[in-house]
Amino acid sequence: MALTLSTGSGFWNPVVWLIAIAFVLLVVYLLWRQGEAGYNRGSAQVKPFISGNPEPAKKAVQMPASNLYWGFTEALSGYYARVIPAHTGIVTDYLLWVLWVTAVLFLLVVIT
């Protein structure tokens, strides 16, 4: 075929890819058409079902990230105690760290 690009590990044919993409889009469209037509985005259908209980206040269900990650940060508190003072927020400092680590890794590769 004139549109086939032969490579060392196979072939690439854009027409086959276009047909495959069209087929996938057709399947996706047919699945989408099977969906519920009576769905209303602004109605009570979008609210979570909590077994008939009244909806709780927003403040009662929010969980701060400090509580969510407490075990993680507590387990690594020794690491954070050493790393947080080195965090300056300046991009050039981070680039300097990347250069130092790259240089050390380069030396390790060259030596071994």
C-alpha cells in the first residue's frame, strides 16, 4: 500500500488509524446514546443519597488536609524537620540542587 510507512519494527498506516479512531468514536457515541435521557443537571438528581437523612452542613463534612495526612507527616517528622529549613521557595536554589545531584551521579557513573 502506498500510504504505509515501513519501519524496522513494523508499519504505520494513517488510514488504518483514522478508521480505528472513527470506529472507537462510533462505539462511544452509541454508548452515550444509551444513557438516561431524563437526567437534569440542576435538580436534586445531582445531590448525594445519604439514606434519607437530611443533608449535613458543609462545615460538618469538611476534613482539613492536616487531619487527612497526619499519619504520613507524623511518621516522616524527622525528615521534615531537616528538609523544611532548606526550603526557600527560590527556583534558582532548586536548580542548584539539581546540578549538584547530577554532578555527583555523573561522578559515580564515571568512577564505576
